[in-house]
Amino acid sequence: VEHVEATRSPRTRVRYETSTNGTLLDAERAAFLERHRVQTQVSFDGLPAAQDLRQPGTFRRLDRRLRELRRSSREFFEECVEVSITLTGANLPTLADSVDYLIDLGLATIHISPSLPPDPCWNAASPVELRRQLALVCRSSRRHYRRTGRTPVAFLREERTRDRWSPPEMCA
């Protein structure tokens, strides 16, 4: 950041982004990210049952850290902190409840992306469960939109703002 700020042209706009599993996101690192307005995507699958499939024992730490960020740096939390759920056959049954939990936590942007390697937990019944879970996610997102005017699940947003580039959603 220091190098970029020292060498960039005054006419050049720079946007900083990072992706993290959040386990090392302590107060000092969070303050640095906030100070430099770094768009921060935390890989977090939601409810303990889902998160424990990816990184056992990390739910409590991530939940606590996100709540601390929301309390201490509300503007940064609402504008710059996003969560990315990696959807697998194993965590599919918790998808809608995980999204509800993340919405209740106050996250403005929730990404849902499929696991890319072949998934041994994906089976013939999975597409039916996926449709059911996505219908519940849409219902929650619509309810949240009616309350706040914001759509929290990124791939459900109708359009992107012109001043912010973002890659296309994988589950669009």
C-alpha cells in the first residue's frame, strides 16, 4: 500500500482488495484494512456445522471477529467486508440457514460459489436440495430487501454499480 500510494499518479484511482480465511484477522490487521479501505472478502461458510466442514473449530473465532468489526468499525464492516460461502454437497443442507445467519450478522454482501473440484458429496438428490435451498435464500434476500432496500446475496442483485468493477458471480 505504501509503495502504491507513493508512486501512483494523482489521477490514478486504486482499489485494494484481499481475500482471507479470517483466522488471522486481529484488531491490528483489521485497523490496517480499514485505514486503507481494503475490500475484504472473508471465506466463511456460515453456521458452525457448515464452517466445521471446511476448517473445524474456526466458527467461534470468525463469528467473534466479525461481530467485533461490526461494533468497532461499522462503516468499514458495512462497506468493505464481504463473506464468501463455498458451496459443497456436504454443506448444501445448511445454505439457507447460513445465509440467514450472515444477513442477521449485518453483512451487506454474501457471495456463494460452488466448490470447483469434483465433489464426492454431490449426488442425484443434490439438485433438488439445491433448488430448495436457493428458493429459501431468495425468500430471505427478498425479505431483507423489503426491510432495507439492499440485496445481500450478490448473485441476486439486478445490476452492478458503474463506479465499482466486480467479477461475475459463479452461481449467477
